[in-house]
Amino acid sequence: MKFVMDQKEKMIKLAVNGGISFGAKLNTKQLALILEYMNDGDELEVTTFQQLYIEVPESKVDIVKKKFKEIGLSCYPVGNFVKSLRTCNFCKGSEEEGMPVARELNKRMAGKPVPFTLRPAYTGCPVGCGEPLVNDIGVMKVRNGYDLYIGGKAKGKDAQVGTLLAEQLIPEKLYEVVEKILDIYMEHAKKREPFFKFINRIGLDNLKIKLQENK
């Protein structure tokens, strides 16, 4: 059954995905529910960050979020927020490649307001299928620890590989450092300053000093 919307009602764009799992996948129930909130002629935008964009009437946002959550879909705000964590396919398994850590990291980051859209990525081994080195914040599981990269940029003539900030972090330390980085970015970035430009401007040494100050 298709919903009928008031043409004058404000539409809200939501970013939707299937959560942190074995690859970027949706099942038939999830797809069917998404279709219930679309009318003939509506388009579903697929992003490079493993998300779908769907527009729903403002009055139905809470209902849609609740129904989506019930079948395993995650909803995130669109705009100047931390995107949901881009991940690899966890080819070698949930525990070996750190899926629980990726889920917790996503829980702590995704949807936080920031000066400019921030893209985090995670990969469970050095093959790097989640592309952590070319995103704003990247995490790579190496053996039993987690390496943290910052300041990557995938596109444009100013594209750059992220810088290794810390190696072999345990999960709790990883969460702590990432959350502090977001706090520092929020406090010291210029309005609408992309994360990679912020890192280039303040420098890695200054960032490390600020991380120590925030302990």
C-alpha cells in the first residue's frame, strides 16, 4: 500500500542502510518496506557510501524510523553529520575481522553533527576493501589491534592518502581517540571546513597535542 502525502508538506531526506554486516546488503522485506514509502515516479538515490536516500513527509519521519528499525534498517540524518561507517565485507568472519568493533564505532560516530560531512571507513584486514586510507577517518584491523588513519580524500586533484595516527589500538582506546578527534574538529574547525583541510591546516603534531590536552 502506497502512502499518500500532502503536496505542501515538507519532505525530509533520510539516509538508510542495512547496518554493519557482511557487505552492503538489503533483504526482500527491507526493500518492500522502503517501497511502501515511495510513490510512482519517485527515485531512490544510491550513494557511494553504502546508503540509500529516501524522502518522506516530515510528519511521518518518526513512524518511518520506527518501522525501519524493526526490520533491521538504520536511518541517519543527511547533511553536515558523520556518515555511517563504510565497511568491508568481513570475508573471514565477524569476530576475526572485528565486526563488533565496527558496529560500536558506528554507534558512537554516525549521525553526530560536524562542520562538514565526514566520511569514516573500516576494514577488517590489510587488504583494505573498506578503503580506510582514502576517507576522513579510517580504521584497519591488523592482527589483534586497530590502526587509525586520518585526513584521507578519495576524489579531486587534491586527493590524498590518510596519515597513520596510531597503531595497534585496543577497541576502547580506538573509541576514545576517535571521539576526541571529533570533539576537536567540532571545536576548532572553520565553518564548513572539510575534515582533510582541517587536518592539513592544524597539522598532525598539533592534533596530537590537543589529543593529549583532552585526556
